[in-house]
Amino acid sequence: MTPALRLHAFRNGALAACLSLLVASVVSAQPSAPLQLPYTQFTLANGLHVILHEDHSTPVASVNVWYHVGSAREKPGRTGFAHLFEHLMFTGSGHVAEGEFDQLLEAAGGNNNGSTENDRTNYVIDVPSNALELALFLESDRMGYLLDSMSPQRVDQQRDVVKNERRQSFENRPYGLAEGQVLTELIYPEGHPYHWPVVGYMDDLTAASYDDVVQFFNTYYAPANASLVIAGDIDVAKTRGLVEKWFGDVKPRAAVTPITIPGVMLTDVKKKTITDRVQLPRLYMAWITPPSLAPGDAALDMVADVLAGGKNSRLYKRLVYDMQIAQNVSAYQNSQSLSSYFLIRATPQPGHTVDELKAVIDEEIEALKKNPPTDHEVQRAINQIEASFYNRMERVGGFGGKADQLNRYYTDTGNPDWFNEDLARYRAIAPTDVQAAAQAFLPADRRVELTVVPESAGAQR
């Protein structure tokens, strides 16, 4: 379909139909525990992989696109491009005027969002099912025709927006610089794709040229470097026809080669103290751990739950309740494609120090290494993980809903319906597996220790 025909077909067909309908209120789906996500998948001639899933529980359809590019694809000196593009994708395209993307969706009762991570950038459009073609038109137009409306002025405008977002999230948010930048700079060496912050460095954003932006789009925003999931109140045959109608004419581009990088490991304890405009100090302890879905990854989720997964966990009970020396403590396995890290974060009560917290944290880690957790602790962790799994599957759209999960599993495993296999990883974990994970991946002599202290007490530890 030519650009002119695209615009004519939409303006005189789908748009008029969508905007003439009064969208009824959407009733929430009844809680369910799906173990299967039936789907149909196919690949267009231009390389775009498409996954369709029917769910008629509510009159809602979700259009979910993952571009397999995140900040890890950037180069030193050229950081922040992936996140900048997330912003540019909402500013208009060849047949959608600036500001019209949101206006059309809001008029039809829909909403949209996007997010950028190290390994991917995703876009979500949730609409009443009778507005599905509107969503497909908008999504396909920015995939195929974004550069038709791009200009140096638009790039400059969004660059300023991103810079302000960075200031609000990092420099002006308590502990923001530590959590958004300094931590990964300590964990991963210079040159590693996870070293720099997803939002990029200010100097790199300033230096980015219009030609750089165009090259980034042409390289990574290709149909063959994306996967499209449409889930919800749809008819598979009709939806396939709509996908071919709107996405079939997007021009193919060269395939993107996978990132290959040697594994990294810490060789000693890396300590750093920074000041911030905060009232209380905060401690971060981090270890490099196996990539997402690799052996040990699921067990480390369980380690995090045993140590700090709720008010009955070991660290929370000791630090917050019994000793009352911490305001909060948390732990999690940050799973990523190339390398993960395990993080413990704790904030002391006024009058106490991060060194007090660190001593107790080390005691509990060593105790877990010496003796496995109880059956009750492991079962509690499994129950919490299962509840989180099922909760995500109760909704079609949004971040983490069915459409997003199908896309994530396809990207990570090649199998969109990997739900059962993923859950089985956790159900198979025994107490000794949790103990072994702590022994193997949480060494006391190879980790990062980052401390944030108030500017008025820069020497406090």
C-alpha cells in the first residue's frame, strides 16, 4: 500500500468508524489462573514476527511491540539514544501529525505507553476492541514512516525533554544518581553494555546529532528487529488481515546481529561513598549473577525472598522489627539478558549507621550459606512468586499483562507460551538449591558496596 493510500484508507475508513462509536465502560475480568496462553504466530515478508492471542473476557485489545534494542546497543560517547527514541516515537509520523497520536487514541477511549531497558524498548497501546484498527494504523505508521516527519528541531525538543527527565530522576530525586547510574558503573566495567545509565549521560545527549538519530532508527527500528503481539477481544483471521494491511508495506531492513560479549565478574570488593541531598544514609550491596533464565537465576529470586521478601523475611524481621535499626530493607535479583546482578538495599534509622546494617546482612547471608532455608520459607517464596505470575495474567494489556508476557517469552526463549516452563523453574527449587545459590553467587570478597550519605555528613558511615 502506498503512503497516499495508507492515509486515504485510514481517514475514510477506520478513523471515522472508531470515532463514531461510543465506547462502553470496560468491566474488569474475573480473577483467573490461566496455565495456557493459546496463540497464533506468523512472520510477515518484511521480517516482523506477529503473535495473536484471543481473550474475550473484556472488550479490550492490546497492541504490544518489542523492539529488540535497548541501551545495551549504544556505544560509549553515544548513550541515551534508545530512550530518546522512545520519546520520538510519540511525536508523529508520516501520516500522523505532531500531537495527533495521543489525541486519536484518547478520542477512541484508548491509552498508550512506552518503556526502555537495557535489552529492549517496548510500546503498549490498549484500546476498546472496536478501535483495534486505529491502534494498528498508528503503530505501523511510526514503524514505517517515523522519519518522514522527523526534523532536527523535533530531535532538539525531545532531547531537552529527556535531559529534564534525567535531572528529575537522577540529580533531583533522593538516591536517584546512586540507583540510576553509579551502581551499574561500579558493577560493570567501562565499555560493558550495562555500564552506562539507560537514560544516557548529559554530554552524550547534548552531542547527539540528527544524523546519529536517523542512523539509529534505520539500524534498529526494523520490522525484523521487532515482535508484535495483539491480545484480547480479537478475531484471529480478521486481525491477521489488518496486520498484513497496515504492517505489510513497512520496508524491510538489514537484520541486527546479536550482542556477543564475554562474561564479567567482580574480582574484589568495590567500595564507593557519594553524597546526596538526603536525610538518611543508604547502603547498596550488589553481586554479579547469572543472566536471565540461566541456571541459578530462579534460585536467586528465592534467595531474595528468603532474605527480604516481606515482613516475615530474615533481614526485615531482624533489622526493622527486632533490632529496630533500619527503616527498610529489600533484595532482588535484577535479571537481564547478558548479565544480572543481585542487590540488597537498606536504610538505617536515625542514629544508626550503614555499617551496623551491613554486619547483620553479612550474618544472614552467611547463615543461609551454612544452612538451607526451611521448607516453610521456600514454600512461602514459591507462593508469592506464583501469585505474582497469576496476577500478571489476569489482565490483557499494560506493562506485564498477557500481551507483554507473550512478547517477553518470545524474545527470551522463542516460545511465546513459556509460562508453564517459567513457573516450573521455581516449583522445582529445593531448600538446598537456595543455599547453593547463596554460596555460589554471593561471595563476601567479590561485590559492590555503595553508600549514600547526606551532604551535611559526608564522612558518616
